[in-house]
Amino acid sequence: MREVFNRDPDNAEVCYYLSFILTCEGKYEEALSMARKAVSLKEMGLIPNPARAPIALFYLFSGASYHMAGKYEVAITAFKKAINLWPDFVNAHILLAASYTMAGHMEEARAKAAEVLRMNPKITLENVAKNGYFNYKRADKERFINTLRKAGLK
């Protein structure tokens, strides 16, 4: 991805995927920078794409980077933007519940966890951990799962 990025640094999709990879590698500050660039390129219209879902993904991954970097309020804003664009995007709701918890907004976290369960009653923490929702480092993944547990997911 770095080679592709070096050849085409103004490609929002390349920035988006590189941000995701960096997040999974635990390089959160670098991932944030790349996610900001991806969102910036999308918002400026440099990469035309009328579909809302890809833009929601940009917000999801920038929010995930902010979350993992401990910038929960900014992450909350990003996840809300993703949900606004794609209301039934369950992963964005899950991440928003986690960010609310980490930011100390427990009432909102519990409400968001309840909404996740209304959207998909079969979601469990075991599914989240096992099925690759978030491929973070082990300690980060455990922290994330514990955060969702506090929000009310089981």
C-alpha cells in the first residue's frame, strides 16, 4: 500500500486503505493522518463518488483511528457522520458505543449498545472478537471488547 500511495498520494481510496492497515498495525497517529487525508480528499470532491457507503467507510476508519489513539470525542463525531450517511451500518454503531464508553458517556453508550442489539439481536462480544470486526493488536482488542461489555453488549 505504501508503494501505491507513493505513486498516487492524492487517491482517497489508497489513503483510506492505508489508514485501515496502519490502524490494524497499531500505528494510530499515522493512521489518523492518513484517514484525515482520505476524508479531506473525499470531501473536496477530488474523487467523484455519489454513493454514500464509501464515504461512510472513510468516517468509520478515521473514527476507529481516533478511538484507538484515545481521542474519543473526535471519534464520536466521525462515527455519527458515518451513521448519518449509512444509518444501518452496524459496525459504526458498535464503534460509537465503544467510544461513548471510553469518553465516559455511559448513558449514550448503553443506548447505542441497545440499538445495536435491536439492529442485529444475534451480535455477541464473542462474534465481534472472533469474526474479525476489528483486527487490532491483542491488548487493544481486549480493551475494545471490555469497553463494549461495559456498554451492555454480551
